[in-house]
Amino acid sequence: MTKIKSLLIALLLSLGVSTAIAGSHGSTLDVVKERGKLMCGSNTGLAGFGNPNDAGVWEGIDVDVCRAVAAAVFGDASKVEYVPTTSKVRFTVLQSGEIDVLSRNTTWTVSRDSDLGLDFVGVNYYDGQGFMVKSSLGVSSALDLDGASVCIQVGTTTEMNLADYFTFHGMSYESVPVETNSEADAAYLAGRCDVYTTDASGLWASRAGYPNPSEHVVLPEIISKEPLGPAVRHGDSQWADIVGWSLNAMIIGEELGITSANVDDMKGSANPEVKRLLGVDAGYGAMLGLSDDWAYNVLKQVGNYAESFERNVGMGSNIGIARGLNALYKDGGILYAPPFR
Amino acid sequence: MKNNFIRKIIFDERSRSLLIQTLTIGIFAFIIYILVQQTAYNLDKRGISSGFDFLNMSAGYDISIRLISFTSEDTHLRAYFVGLLNTLLIAICGCFLATILGFLVGIIRLSSNWLFKNIAYVYVEFTRNVPVLLQIILYYSILLHLPQIKQAIVLLDNFYLTNRGFFMPSPVPKEGFGIVIASLIFAIIASYFLKKYLKKRQETTGRQYPIFLMNSTLIIFIPVFFYYITGMPIEFDNPVLKGFNFKGGMVVRPEFLGMLFGLSIYTAAFISETVRSGIISVSKGQREASKALGLKNNLVMRLVIIPQALRVIIPPLTSQYLNLTKNSSLGIAIGYADLVHGFGGISLNQTGRAIEIMMIVMLTYLSISLIISIFMNIYNKSVQFKGNA
């Protein structure tokens, strides 16, 4: 009889498990609020984009997107837990619901947007794939790289661009696959490969960390478009809007000249767009399912896009990348956020 | 009647156990059904495509370590075969090396030489108690610290050792090479019959012949003879440093060597213990008896001890081969392009078909393991006691 009893219990348990699986699909915003923190998929370590500093605090332009989302949702930019992901596992981690947003120098492509079941919600860095070599090799163009060994991170768009580029130009190469940025640095510095290729921003970031940065040159060719931006799971438009507009708020903040230092003063501004953005005119927060001061919190705690850029990757940081394409549209770049109304 | 049926189920042991077993299978099938159903539902709900059509799409990435040609325009299916062959390559080479090393160390551990015995002991205890992944990474890091390509170590002419691999000349057969191959096959067949004949003579006359020596001479001498007679029909394509890398010749990559050293040195430690226990399991009387008959030490080992020890050694040896094969999936850590790295990693990432690809990869490992088991079981049967005991 005990056998039958335990069988019955097993049956009930298995039913319970399956209903539990079926029932775990609330809206992402509710799940995040209930959890009390944002789960953010970040890089395993890429200076300027997503990297823990000496004190163990995550920093970077991608990290700032997650902090902005946390500021918008909780009014506290520090309520984020970072999940370091390699380029290979990042989509699976997002699809499975382990993270709420993937902000990890990830290129927006059509297949990722559709086939992988993701939604890219904006671009926080316009990048392109470049090549870095040791200056002692005397190479001045990527077209001189025939026969070279190339270090490449697996599971990236750069891996496929590289194959296309070399095939198109009739050149051969040996691909040396690595998992992470730091493995690539190690293999490149040891001379396992002649060339390290990834997004140009990543090359500059790596180069800044090398013992003698001047011994390495980033070649002039940029062989691809790499719009990097945060992605969320497909199918929750509200959550996609929140993440997308957290980023937009930072860009609009720069447009309107609102910084973390002057945001309190700007609340008194007569500019109607500033009043809408900072929640002085009520109602816009509710449209997103947030409080009215959400954008105020973003700008107060994270700062506008220019502040984030300069702090992490700009000329003021040790990476030293110029704004270039990432300047506002009115300053000669292509950064352009939809109007806040 | 109805009452009788219920009584039977409750009180008749056979009917009762039948009912319980049916129920268990039913519940198990139900759980599987729920899991499959739920997965399909979740995939669909999240807008993730599924299916096996991706296998015919072009892969878009390159694999450098490969046994068959592969370009980025080939399909994911071909990437699968490239990975499968690399997995088999490392498994076969690894098992081969591990077996030789394992037998050697196992026998040394039983030797009476204090120094050798203890070196072998330290080796076994160290390697089998450190995770194999760490050992693989260690050997790979050492290989990466070999000289860079421009400062290659020259071993003999045209053999170069660098941190990009071991470059060596590759043989290119010319016209007439077929004759050399044919002579080799002939020599092997001839040596088989020679062995049979000499064994028979030994049985009838009692005279012993150096069969091994005679046969190896035969197998080496005949092809070499024909090689020179046909005018040396092999050309060597030498590696030449041109631009960034060596062009021509063959190369063994450090990723492969790292895996080979890591897996075989680790597994050999376990095999040596198996061999040791196998030899110890042969009773002392056997050794003493064969010595009393006047057999020399190496003959005692070869004719008396090893054949009996094999009965104990083979089953655990099989599981070591299986372990090595499965551990080859650690190639992912150092970029060895095995099945898990290329198809199970990059293809998975590019197409997002995690469930499909993982199922294919798992079934592949299962098949490889089962095939190894089948062959080892056949071999095991052949070394077991024959007779009517």
C-alpha cells in the first residue's frame, strides 16, 4: 500500500511541476519589481563596456544601460545584479529568462531579432569590426593580411564578417577561436595569432590594457556595421519600451543639455520637452508603467549619454575613443532618439 | 465477478506487480509527454524557431583544425562532420597513447627498482587527482610559450616547432607509389602465413624461431626495396615561412597537442592502476611455476601473466576509453575544434537551435560510446577463459 501511496504522491508532484512551468510567464516588469533587482547580462570583462573595477563595482557604457533601467524601474541605479556572459551563451541566457536584459556589446542583426526570439530596443554604440596587429609586422592595411592567423571570439558576428571578408578578397587565414576577450588578449600577446579582430571599440579597449599600447596598431579598415545595443526577449512590448526609453532618456538628456549635475535645476526649466521628460508634466511615466520621475532618476543617477560615454570610453577615460559616429545627429554623428512626447 | 477482479489485483502478487509496473511506465511516459509539450509551447510562445532545416544552411564561419575541406560557405551539416572527425581523431590518438603509457607505468609500478617505482607512483597520484581540464589548460599554456613563428625551433631540416604548431613536410605520392603500397600489403599477408607456418614447425619440431624479428624485417624490407626500385615515388612538400605563416607541409596545432597530452596523460594514470591490479590478480604460483619451467622473465610476462591479467584489465579499460572520449569535449576550453566546439557551440549560437543541436550532439556521443563498448566487449570475450571449466 505504501508503494501505491508514494506513486500517487509522485504523480501529484509531477502535475504540480508542469503547472508551475506553465504559470511562470508574468510580465517582465512585474517579475523584476517582485524580485527587487534587475538581472543584467553583461560582458565577462571588456574595459569601457562592461567590466568590474578594482572595487568590484561594474562599470561601462553597457553597464550604464542596465543602471538606467534599474533607476527607471526602482528609482535606484544600484539595484542590478550582473550576470557575466560569454558571446556564446548570451542569447540562451536571455531566452531562458535568467536575465531580464542583455546589455553586452551585442550587434543588432535581422536573424537575432527574428529567429532567435529577441528584440533589440536601441543602439547605445555604433561600432564596426576592425583589425589589430603588432606594429613590428609593418602591416598598414587589412588587405595585407593574406595567410595570417587571426584570433576571433566564437559565436560573434565578427566571426562571420571575417569569413566573408577574406573569402571576398581571395585571401586565406587560420582562425584561432577563443571564448572571451581576455583569452583573445592572451593568445594575441603570446603570438599564437598575428591579428586580433573584433569590434573596433573592443580593440581600443584591449589595446589600452596592454603593457605597451604603442606597439599595437588598429588598422584603418572597418569591415562591417556593428550597431551594439541592449536586447530583451521577444513578446513583452512593455518591457521592451522601458529598456528602449531608458536609453533614449539618456540621449534626449544630452540633446536637452540635462546632466546629472544640473538635473534638479532643470526641473524648473520652461522648455516643455524638459518638463515632460523630467516628470514635471505628469502622465508620461504611467504610459510605460513607471513612476513619473523615472527619467529624472535615470539622469540624476546615471547621467546623460555624453557623461556615460566620456566616463567609460571617451577621451577622458584611458581608452580614449572619439565620439565619431556616436555623437548626436546635430554634432555630426548619427545618434538620434525619437522625440519625447 | 467484478469483486473478484479487484481482489486479484490487491492480493495476487503477480497481478499487483503488473499493475504497479504499468502505472510506473504510464507516469513516466506522461512526464516525458508534459516536458516535450511544455518545451514546444514555450519555444513557440517566445517566438524561437525550431526544426532541423538549419542543417542545410551555410555555416558562415571557418574551422582551421579539420580533416576534410571546409569553408565558411559549407553547411552546418558539414561542420558537424568536421567536428565529429576531430572528436574521433583525438579519441583514437588519445586512447592509443594512454594505453601505451598506462601499460608502461603500470608495469613500472610493480618493478623492484625503487626510483622508477616511486616516480611512477608520484605521477599516478598527481595526475589522477588533478582535474583533467586544468591539465589540458596547463599543457596548452606551455605550448603557447614555445617560440613565436619567426623564431621557430628547427628540428632536423624542415621540421619546425612554434607556438602555432609543429610544422613538418607532408608526403606527396607520385606515380608508382601504388606499387609500394601493394608490396606493403603483400608483406603483411606474407608475414601472417609465415607466422602460421613457423608456429606449426615449432609445435612439431620444438624449435623456436624469432617470429617477431623475422616478420618486422619482412614488413619493413619489402616496401623499402620496392620504394627504391620504383625510383622513390614520394615527394616531400616542405613548409616554408612566407609572410605570416608557414606555407605547405603539414601542421599539428597546439590545440590538438594540448588535448592529446592532457587526455592521455590523465587517462594513462587510471589505466596504469588497472594494469597493476590486473597483474597482481594473477596468483603468485603462476609466476613461480613458469619460472620453475625455465622461462625467462619477459616470456613469463608475455605468455603467462599478461594473458591472464587481461581478463581483469579489459572491462575497466573499456570505461577508461569511454571517459577519454567523453572528456574530449573539453576541447572547447582551448579552442580545439571538436564536435562540441564547432557544431555544438558556434553553430548553436549562430542558429539558436539549442535543443536540436544538443540532441544531435548527445546522440552522437552515445553512438560513439556504444560502438567502443561493443568492440571492447568482443575483445573481452576473446581473452576470457576458453574451455569447459
